Amino acid sequence: MADQKTMTEASDPTASVAADLADERLIRTQGAAGYARLFVNRLKSGELGSLPVVVGLVVISLAFYSAEPKFLSSYSIVSITQFAAPIGVIALGIVLVLLLGEIDLSVGSVSGFASAVMAVLLVNKGQSIVVAILAALAVGLAIGAVYAVLYTKLGVPSFVFSLAGLLGFQGALLFVLGTQGTINIPSQSGLLQFARRSFVPDTVSYILVVAIVALYAATQVWGVRRRTAAELSSPPLALTAVKALLMLVGLLALTYYVNIDRGWSYLWVFFVVLVVLMDLALRRTTWGRHVFAVGGNEEAARRSGIKVDRVYFSVFALTSTLAALGGVLAVGLQTSVSQASGTTDTNLTAIAAAVIGGTSLFGGRGSAYSAMLGILVLQAIQSGLNLINVDSSVRFMVTGAVLLLAVAIDSVSRRARASSGRG
């Protein structure tokens, strides 16, 4: 992965600056029309963003709907989102480590091991659910800290120590479970109630939608005012209002539709909140800018004064902690921990979700929303194939094909960006 970080150096920095100045002039001279042209120009230059995965999700949905109309039923959508959340949380951690151009192959095993620790403390040791969950998260944090030390102090490649972790923590899972093999979570447990049985009431869901759109509009207006104060070009407020209105109508319609069944699960809402908070951290904080800087060019980041080792430590720690959290949520949804927890396709699904959602394998490019979009695609594929009674072997082949397509799109767009001078 170290060689991958230097790939952005191949592009000419002066050409990238020139492209940015050209974008600024286009916006200043043509206003809203300039934004439209800028959007088209960026698509042509490989700045695809989340467009491929959104289009893919629409195509997948229409294809399965044509084969089985139940696929787009209210019940199906609620189930897809609910079961996507635990692995989506794990995929969120994978997004972070991929932004650095590194990899963590052990997130599945870490999630299983941490969830086993939680279950043993809760069921066998009689600890409270809060203590058990905090212990599981502490396990994830400790593992990430050890990974960071191995990488920053000893120079062990992330592929190597995470592969060792994949094997080692599978063994640790078996050791913690012992002869029991499976531990069932009490049906009255708050974790089980939250992850499996709790759904947002109709009225509250509509209030949440309005609040989300209001927050989005406020942040957009704040950004416009900041750019205006700095004498930079900014999108017209009318464009912001149109986006907010479309967002409001779309979310209200979707919320009304899922409320025909059970409504949004609190588990899904929790995952979405995590994604939004991580997106804000990546885009609006110094830490987030440092993550992108290190992933884009580690040596340049180091020379600019960024504490590179601290960035690696925070990312590896967060990745393993999110893996532990995803494992805990999966236990609440599945009602038990077993020797298979986190050891089936959890690991590869989380990695595939991050990549399919648009996070580059080459570091420095991606978004927290990649985890959400990618896991929705994979969960939609799984749900659709189950509805039409297709064997699980086909699901693995389809998932592999989608992953290969996503990486191919990323590679092509990266070349387009390099040729257009955007880096």
C-alpha cells in the first residue's frame, strides 16, 4: 500500500491549481449555469463521486423489482436498512483506513471477538449491558492501538498485521466462548430491544426528517456566507433552496412509505447518525483534513507539519472500535453470539461495501457516505437474490463482479483525473 500513496505525486500540482482557478472563473462569470457546466466538466475529468453507486443501486432495485415486486415493498426496504446497519458500521471504519491507503483484514474477526467478550460478561458474568458493551468497545480500541504501534514504531505493513489479526482473533473468539459454542442474549436485553424490535414512531420520523433538512439547509447557507465573506464564489441561495426542497420531499415520501410497515428502525437511524458525524469530522475538522492529506501524500503531509503517526493511531483505533461496535449491534440483531460470529463473509462484505460505495483503494479519496451506499448495494443484492430463490453461491459471484466493477471505475476515473491535471 505504500507505493499507492505516491501515485498522486504523478500529477502536476501546478496543473491542478490551474484547473481550480479555471473552475473559480467559470462560477464567477456564469453563476448557476457555470455550476452546471462545472458539474459536467468534473464528470468528464473523472470526478464521479457517488454517482456510479447511486445509479447502480437504482438499476439493481429496478432489476429485482421486475423479477419480484415484493423487493420494493415497505417491509423489504425496512428489512434491508435494518440488516445493513451492523456491517455498515464496520464498513465505516474500513473507509477511514482506506483513506490512508492502508487496509484492515481483521475487522470481521475483531467484531466477533469483541461481541463474544460482551456476551460472556453479560450472560455468564452477570454484568450490566452498559459494562459489557463498554468492555467490547475497549477491546476494539486496544486492538487498534496495538495495530498503530506495529505500523508506526515497527514498520509492520497493515496487510501483514491485520492478516495475523484475522487468524488470531478467530482463535480468541473460540477461546472466549469455550465449550458453550453459542451464547444467547436474554430476550429482555436492552441491546436486543434496540437493534431488533425498536422502530421510530410515525410522528417522530417526520419531525426527524424536517430537522435533518433544516440542519442541511443551515449548514449550506453558513457555507455560502463564509465563502462570500472570503470573496470566493458561492452557489446561489436559490440553488440551495431547491436542493433542500427536493431533499425534504424525497425523505418525506420515503418515510411515509416505510411507515406503511414498521417505519425506520432505530438501528438504521443510529448508523445514519454515525455516518453524518463521521462525514462532518472528515470534512469540517483539522483531523479530517489531515487524514486526507496523509492518504494523498504522506511525505508531503509530514513536511507540512502534520503529526502523521497520530493520524495513523487515531484511524487504526477508530477502525477497530467501529468493528467492535458493529459486532455488538450484530449480536443484538441476531440475538446470539456463536463460533461463526464475524468469521463468515462479514470481513469481506465490509471491505467490499467501502470500495463499492466509492472509497478509493489508492488512498486520499472517499467519503463516510461510501459505507452507507456500499452496504445498501450489497444488502439489496442479498435480499433480492433471496427473494427470487437464488443460491448463495450466486450472491458471492455477483458481489465479486460488483466489487471488480467498482475498482475498475475507480481506476479509470483516477487516470482521467491525472490526465486532466486534477490529481
